[in-house]
Amino acid sequence: ELVNVNETIAEEETISKLVEEYKVTVEKEYFSKFNLSFDEVVAFTPFSFPSANEVEANHDESTLGNLISDAYVYAVRQAEGEDYIPVDVAIAPVGTIRDSFFQGDIRVADVFRVSSLGIGADKMPGYPLISIYLTGKELKAVCEVDASVTPLMKQAQLFISGMQYTFNPNRLIFNKITDSHLVKPQNLTDEIKEDYLVQIQDDKLYRVVAGLYSAQMLSVVGEKSFGLLKIEPKTKDGLPVTNYEAEIIYETKGDIRSEVKEWYALVSYLKSFDMVDGVPTIPEYYQETQGRKNVENIHSITAFLSSPNHIALMFYGIILVLLAIIVLVVILLLRRRKKHKSRLK
């Protein structure tokens, strides 16, 4: 007999007691180090976000992805204080999003489940945020990774704060991006306006924040693009990053210096929202997508061939060379055949 698993089933006392013991241990050994408790309410959401599975299944902008990537920017700004160097772009890959938020109270443990992967240099659970620099050309390549690699590997999908870009999934692979800009709003929750769009300069260095694992994966993206897309994370001096742990972002409170973890960045951002009935409440801004990632599913020849990047031009060049060789071979064969016929006469 199948039995529905829901709130009508009585708790098993032994298991419930064991769970409570584990909660106490986790709170004492981990959450207390961040001045947080396991069941502490950090925010309220008046709406539900899509589940982690839905986010991964859909190659499109995500409200949850927007919230997480924006949280990275906010957390770095808070951690650095007066020494804050503006973050141009923050990147959150779908592969590190393990859960979601649903209508109601959001507790510390809920936030941890969303971004619970990894370990830092401090040997504590949770990937820390790190700061790297990419050229404008590499930022465009990051967008192309999202557009072109995601259909091959769903975990590669990226959610990016600080950029707006458009891609056509029907275009040539590694040439799917048709438009990309930086976005410079006054506040993280400002809707994108024309005035906020900034042209990307290919040779300029831009500050990028991502999780430790995510940033490292950017450097090996060439393996998935057959070397066509090159992304090399750099230090603020423009030198290739050789030790990613040296780029970890820290927050100092009194005498305590601690890594800014991905999940803690999200806690900090959630706590920053305006109070409603005494609880920080996620604003309606995050109930809808904001036009950061735009999918243009157009099948026309014009859409396919317009605005080619260097990869497309190289591909088209190879095709033209092959066509020229074929035409030349055909001409030579026809001439040879003609000469052969004339000899027979």
C-alpha cells in the first residue's frame, strides 16, 4: 500500500530526537561562528522562486539566479566598506544552486541549502567568494559560454549580475551572442534602463566576483570550447591568477577575519531588505526576470549570419576555402574530360 508522505504522518520520536541533536551540533560547531542560529528567520518571501531543478532545466534568466548573483555584489561591498572597489560583474553558475526559496519564512538553514557546496581555505564548509579580473573580450566570452556550452552541459549555465546580453540558440555554436552590455544601475534592484547600459571595452580589465570553484572553472572553459573561447582570470594588476585562494574576499569584524562564503553573502543580502511586519522581506523586483539574459529564438538566415564574431568568421572562411577547392577540382575535372574527348576525335 502506498502512503502519502505529508504532515499527517506522526513523527518518529527516535529520529526526531536524533535530528534535533544534529541541529544543535551544526549550530554550535558552524552557524554560531557567523553569529547565526539554525532556525533563525533571516527574511520573508511573499512569493516562491522556481525550484533548483526548474532553474537548471530552463536555459533562460532566473529570478533565483538574479538574487544570488546580486547578493555577491552586496556582500563584497559590505565586507570591504570604505575600501570597496566597485564590482562590475558577479557570476553564479546553476551547478552550485542546490535548493530554492518558497513562499514564507526563510531560515538560516534554508539559505545554506541553496549554496551549500564546497570548502574554503579555512577548511570550513561553503565556497568563499573571490575577486578576479577579466578583459571586456573575456566578459563577452563568458556570455558565450552560457549561450553555447549550456546546451552541451546544463551545469554550465550562468547567472550574471551587472550585464545584459542577448543570444539566439539557432546560431552557430560559439557565435550565439548577438548583443552584450555592462549594466550600471544606481541600486541593485533598479530596473534596467537605457541610461544604465555601458559599452564593453575589449581591452579593459573589469572586476568580477564569483565563488572559488566557479572562478576556477572559468579558466578551463577552453576544454569545452575546443580552445575557441579563452578566459584567463587575472589579478588586479592584470597578471594570470596562479593561486585562487589568495584572491578570497574576507570580512573583518573586530579581531575576527573570516571568508565571505557564498551562502553567507546571500544571508547578508536577505537581511538588508526593507522590513515588513518586523521581518526583512524580498521585494517584488525578484518576482520577475529583468531582461538580463534575453533569448531570441529566430530562425531566419539574416539572424543566423548577422554580427559574426571572430569564431564565425573563421568558420565561414574555412567553408569558403573548401567551396573554392571543390569548385577548382570540378573545373579541373571538366577540363580534363574535355581534353580527353578532343583526343578521341
